[in-house]
Amino acid sequence: MKESLAELKTKLLALLKKEALKTGKFVLSSGKTSNYYLDGRIITLTPEGAFLVSNIILEFIKDKRIDAVGGPTLGADPIVGAIAVLSHIRNVPLKTFIVRKQTKEHGTQRQIEGPALKRGERVILVDDVATTGKALSEAKDAIEKIGLIVDRAIVIVDRGEGARDHLASAGLPLESIFEIKDILQ
């Protein structure tokens, strides 16, 4: 029996609160300090977490014409792997990709890793947590350089620290499965 979106989100929220939320003093990738840290990879690198996140994101995008899903390394890596597998199982396969911070200087010298993407294809960016939106914005820029159309970004948690506004000003709508207030309650 297929679980509803609400049931999937309830299970994911419980996992996030139990496993991913850490309290203390942390410096975030944005340079900001915080009294909590939400490590989405703790969840997305587990079988249950990968299953829940990929199911939820596929539900979010099921009615959109999307050719591929990807995002900035490292937060997107396990998410796109799970989406690739689940989309194949559901017989609606999606290409997936990872965006490096910068172009590799060896081998194929690519910044975007994965199956060949074609100019004009529509993609969605994913990541575990958004704080300022910088990683997603940089990934968008790299993807647009090769002629892809970025439809939107989806994250597990929006920390509510400017990512939504920053990305909106760059023409990239941000959706989140949860907002940080959901986790901190």
C-alpha cells in the first residue's frame, strides 16, 4: 500500500528531529554561527531517509515536465541517487546530475557530472538544507551556462535565513519539505 504524502512527511519529520538536529555552537557554510545544526546527510544516507526524501520530492514534481534532477555536491548527492533509483522503479526514469563547486581540472574537466543533458531540458535542483541559497544559486548559474532551464529548487529544510528571497531574486523559486520551525517545535 502506497503511503500518502502526509504520512511520508510525518515519518521524515520524526527522523529529522531524532537524528539530524544537533544543538551546540556551529559555524555554517555561509559563515554564520548557529546554536543548532541540521545535518540532512544523516538522514539521506540511510535507507529509510533516502526512501522518504525521494518519494516526497517525486510527489512534489509528478505533474511537472521535468527531464532531470540534480544539485550541488555534497548535499544533493544521496538525494539524486535515491531519486534515480525510485524513478526507475516507478517506470518514470529521470536523469540525475551533480554540480561541482568548480570545473574539474583533470579527466573530462566537467563541472556537471551525470548522464548527458541536452540544451533546453528542464531540471529541478535539490539540496538537503538551504540557509542563504548560495550553493543552489551557484548550481543554477553553472546549469544555465550549458543551456538548461532550471524550473525550481527543492530542499528538505529551509532554515529561513534568506535563501528563499535570495533565490527568488535570481529567478529561482524555492520549495521546501519543511521550514526550520517545523523541526525546532
